[in-house]
Amino acid sequence: MPDFACRECGTSFSLSQAVLDRFPGWSPKQCLDCRRGSEPTRASGAVNGGRTENPTSGVFTDGSSVPNPGPGGWGAVYVTENEVIAEAYGYGGDTTNNRMELLALIEAVDLVPPGVETFVFSDSNLAVRTINEWAEGWERRGWKRKTGPVENLDLVQRAYAAFRARPELKLRWIKAHVGVTWNEYADELANRGRVEGSE
């Protein structure tokens, strides 16, 4: 992996090959530590529901494993008007993308003080639909699907319970890898969790 020099603090840092492959020719200007304290400058947004958006507030989550399955990481960042309020990331061991997406959602709930209304964004349509659409029916059927067992049942149950206990948090899908500032930030956190945990 190539090394980059942070233009703010001068330290050397690297990004995963997966991130570099997604953005050919991109050269990051800041390390993650310096970026935490700076305001994002990327202006492009995701297209959701026919409109362009680049939310400046909410909780943004991501999870990944490289390869899939393989070493995994998750990340979550809570921002208000482009100011980082809280963030977290971690290592998931030998796992899958779907498990890391669900774990990121579980961890995201704890970043927001109880009673604060906000959106929680995930670029995993599967995770969002699992919590928003399917989990209630699965619970009624004894945590069974019509077509077989519920995959990642332990994390599905935890995530569903977490969001049911916090109705002020609205879970929403957001398109991945189209320049949504805080979604990209959450992606970097997830990669950091995976890389640091694998060392």
C-alpha cells in the first residue's frame, strides 16, 4: 500500500487498497486524526430517491471485511452540521461484510444521547431493510424466515432491539461511494478498525 504524507501534521499514513481502488487517482490530503478536527470540503452527494443529498447531520455507519469473509472492521460517526460529536470504530475478527454493517449500527445507537432525534445512515440496503422491514415479522415467527433461518441472528436481534428502544433514531439507507462526505468518513473508520485490529 502506498504511503501518503498528511499536509497538516506531516505524519505518514496509508489507506487500504480497497479504498484506493474505489477512487483511482485520489490522493488524500490529511490523515484520519487530522481529518477528525476539520470540516469536510467534498461537495458531491449521493442520489437517493431522485434527489442529490450530502447530509451534514446524523450518524453514519459502515462495515466491511477484506476479503469477504475475512478480517473485518466497523465504524460510526455522529455529526451535527459537519461537526464531529462522537465516533467509534473497531475490529471484528474473521467475519463478513453483513456482520460488520450490523455491528456498526448497534454501536451507532450508543453515540447519540437518549432523546435526541436524528437519522442513522447506512449504505447497506440489506441491513436497513432487515431492521426497518423484516425483523418485526421474523420476531413474530420465533425468529424464523419463511425460506429458512435468519442469517446473523445474534446481531439482527441486537440491532432490532436497539432501534426499537430508540424510536427517535430513524434508520435510513444512503448510497455508497458517490462522495457523501460522512459516509466516506465512516468507511475510513471501518477500514482503520480492520487494519489496526489485524496488526
